[in-house]
Amino acid sequence: MKSTIACLLVLAVAAQAQFFGYGGYGGYYGNYGAYPFAGVRATTAYTGIPATAAVPATYPVAYGYPSVSATQYHAQDELGQASFGYAHPGQAASNLRDGFGNQIGSYAYFNPEGKEVRVSYTADSRGFRVQSNNLPVAPAQIVDTPEVSKAKADHAAAIAAAKSGVAPVAPVAPVVALPAPVQDTPEVAAAKAEFAVKFAAAKAGRAKRQVFGYGAAPFSYPGYPVSPYAYSVAAPAVYAAPAMPVREATLTKVIHTPGHAVSYRVD
């Protein structure tokens, strides 16, 4: 933009220098002889960049920059001494180690519940020792009930007596009188006697059940003697069961393992 403006200024100055002392255009245009070129008019003078195109002093758009920063460091010498750690939003750590390998440090962070946890530790020849606000708490000591206390005392006394060789005296159980048996009332006794008589009578009059046979008269069908359904049915034949041979059973002894496993079979 500045180079363009400079070119325009140079051209204006050159044009003004060219027309100084010129008598007019009479040789070529007779009507223009009385109008010599008097230079650049004031209305065409360069007045700079219009105010509407002024460059603002500051840009309205602000450039963003990261709001989260993290750092870490580590330093160590030839003797093995070192210091290292890091810092990050929500957690940080710092550690120191000497030339013998002993180390101390601390770190902190936020757990998922939103609680800030702080830990300081020492690691040396005596082990790892830690202090923190998030260590587990031991439960309260359980107090023995009176029965448990008495059982422990009896157990300790029994152990002491066994070590001394003196048998402890067995405690004597108190004698408790048994309750008297329940006596039947007169009504219950009369009901029992009546039931016994009826049961004996029913047992004495009970007859043996019989098995019905097939082919006898109770199962014969005489038919229909009246027309038009007159017909007769002969009585079914009675079939006797075949005679089965009868013999004495034989008991057979089978020895699987001498002196141990024995079985029997009936033939």
C-alpha cells in the first residue's frame, strides 16, 4: 500500500514539473491557448488514507493460550545422588536420593472421591516407612463377653493344673428333680378303654379277602333272547394254569476274596 502511494506521488511531481512554463495548447488546439496548465489542483492533492480505512490500534480477536501447564525435572551426579519430580494440575511429586541409595520424597494427588491425598515416605536400610492422611484405620478391639471371659479363665486354670500334675476337680452338676408323669383324666381313661374294646372286636371279626376267578357264573353273559336282537352267548371256557415243576432251591455261596468278600445266590 505504501509503495503504491509513493508511486502516485512521484507521478504527480513529474507531471507538475513537465507543465511549468508551457504556453498552452495554441499550436494544436486553438481554444485551449487561454487555459495554460497551472499545476495540480488542490482538490487532487494526496490527503492520506481515508478515516474509514484506518487500521485499528488493537485486534478485536484475542489469541488463546493453554491454561494447563506441567513441569518435570531430574538432576543427578556421578555419585548417584539425584533429585527428581514433576508437577501437574491435580498431582505433584518430589524425591531426593543420596549416594547410598536412601531416598525420601512426597507426593500428592486427588482421589476419585475428590479428597486430596498427601503421602511422605522414607526408604532406607530399615525399610519403607510412610505417613499419609489416607492410611487404613485399624478396627476397634473386640471386648470379650462374660461367657467368653469365663471360658478363657477355665481353660487357663485347666492348663495350669495339667502342668502341675494335679487333676482338676470336676464340677458337680446340680441335681434337678424330674417332673412327675402326666396322669390321664377320667374322661381320657374311659375313652382309651372304649377304643380298646372296639379295636379288639373289629380285629376278631375281620374276614380274609377272596380273589375273584374268571369263567365262573357271575361273569357269564346270557345274551338277548328277545327279537330282533335274539342271540345267545356261550359261556367262556375256563383255562387252567399250566402246572409248574416244583423243586428244592439250592443256595450257592460265592467267595470273591478269601476272608473278605462273600456273596450268596439262590438257584
